[in-house]
Amino acid sequence: MVGGVTQPDRARAHWDERYRATGSESVSWFEPEPRLSLAMFDLAGTDRSGSAIDIGGGASSFAETLIDRGLTDVTVLDLSDVALSIARNRLGNSESVHWLVADVTTWEPDRTWDFWHDRAVFHFLTEPEQRAAYRSLLHRSVPTGGAVAVATFAEDGPEQCSGLPIERYSVGRLLDELGDGLAEIASGRFVHTTPSGAVQPLTWIVARKV
Ligand SMILES: C[S@@+](CC[C@H](N)C(=O)[O-])C[C@H]1O[C@@H](n2cnc3c(N)ncnc32)[C@H](O)[C@@H]1O
């Protein structure tokens, strides 16, 4: 703690400010349609009677697209209440989405999900302890047979995101970091174009919990 401000408070303030100052449709990670996320969801083969959690979902429209596909049990977790409010207000009242303001490195789940999704969040965990906490949470949150979809910046991707340092991944390193007990379904590279026209290569994997 520095001057009464904890690291999680600082991180939360950083993300709230980023969404407030830049606007959810101008941040570098914005995409009008969650193309990669939906492609990963389709590869996972999760049934619409299944449940999904979007880790660090922010103001993304991914949760809405899952509802459009017929899912009725979707959770969106993010540090930023500002980001979640934007997504919640856009969606309107829906009993199918649960919004959670929480830090993925300290949060304790009280249930499991059939589909775990993370687009551009794991790469912010630059400390081994943070990645260990994420790994532990992931394995407690997804039952055997469930699916995991994670996308990070690729090895030749940007060195920072949102002004913060990040880790860049190959498919092999990402799978290693996510721990034993995941069988790869598919993996690859996806090039995201930011609202200002910059290109950002991502590494993605979809895996089954075995
Ligand atoms: C690059 S954005 C990606 C947002 C979203 N996944 C998307 O694809 O549009 C990263 C998101 O992760 C959230 N975030 C960062 N660190 C986090 C943490 N430790 N726990 C939960 N959310 C976090 C941020 O608030 C932000 O919404």
C-alpha cells in the first residue's frame, strides 16, 4: 500500500479512467463485432444450455452476442465498474447476465462455468504469482469437459497495452502457462485492427479441460 492506495485500487482507477477518458468505442481493443471471441466459442462447441464467463470482459459486446445465441447463464467479470456499466446499460435489463466487479487474481468463485473466455486480459499478468493465481482460478472454475478460450498479444505484438506492460505469447507458452489438464482443440493467430488503424497480432487457443 502506498499513501493509503492499494495496488488493486490503482489498477481499478487506471481502467475506469481509460474507459471514461477514451470512450469504450475508441479504446485500442474495441471491435464492433467480437469476431475472434465468437469463433473461439464455436470451436469450443459449448451448448446454449451451458454457462459462460467472460474474464475481463469490460464493455465488450461478447456477452450480448452469447445471449443472442440463446445462452441464459453468462457472467462478465472485470476490475472496472465503469466498463461493466457501459455494457450493462447497452444490454438493458437481462436476467441472463451477471456482472461482477472483481480482480481475476484475487477473486474466489462459488460455482463453475462450461466456457471460460479471456480476450486480452491474461497478458497483463506480468508477475509469476499473478499468473499462478489466474491458473488456479481457471482450473477451479471450469469442470472437466468444459472449454477455455484465451487470446493474448502474440510474440511480435505490441509491448504495451493501455499504457501498461504486458507479456507476449506463442501458442506453446500460453498453453504451458495455463497449466496441465487442458487438451488443445485449436489455436492460431488473429490480427486485430484498432480504431486508429494499428494492427495488433494476437495468439489464441481453445482447449478442453480433461
Ligand atoms: C484490453 S481490455 C479487453 C476487454 C475485453 N476483454 C475486450 O475484448 O473488449 C482488458 C480488460 O481487462 C480488465 N482487467 C485488467 N486487469 C484485470 C484484472 N486483474 N481482473 C479483472 N479484470 C481486469 C480491464 O478493466 C479491461 O476491461
